[in-house]
Amino acid sequence: MEVFYIATTNLNIRTDKEIKDQAEKIFNELGLNMTTAVNMFLRTVIREHGIPFELKLDAPNNITATAIEEGRKMMKDPSSPRYSSMDALKDAFNV
């Protein structure tokens, strides 16, 4: 009978206590401990050759950013039209 030993190593990380506690609570509900959850994450990184979720900045695209800026300018301009309801706004577009 052959016996295989898997070499293990320690991984020390620092995180906020509240984050750790919240994650640990969820892992426990799933029947996992922190070590198993972290190993699952690391194995998924290896399998997918990257972070297993989308990383992106919470920033609007150029069109949305332009519209936001235009809206801010309009809100500061007292001569900009104001509408009291969606129906009034829709009526303004039916010129």
C-alpha cells in the first residue's frame, strides 16, 4: 500500500476582524472552515488562470459620465426646465 503525503505550508494574511468574522459565519453556514474556503478560492484561481470574479472600478462609461455632468449643470441653472411628473417630461418631448 502506497502512502502519499501532500506538502503543506502556512499562509498568513491580515484582514479586518469584522470582515473575517462575517466571512467565517457564512463559511460555517456552508459547512466550511476558513482554511477550506481559502483553498477553494486558490484552486479556482489556478483553474481559471485568474481571479474568479470580475474586478472593475465603479466608474460610469463616458456617455453616462457626460450625462451626469450635464444633469449637474442643469440642476445648478435656474433657467433649466423643471418637470413635476414623468407625464410632464414626456409631454415636453412630444413637441
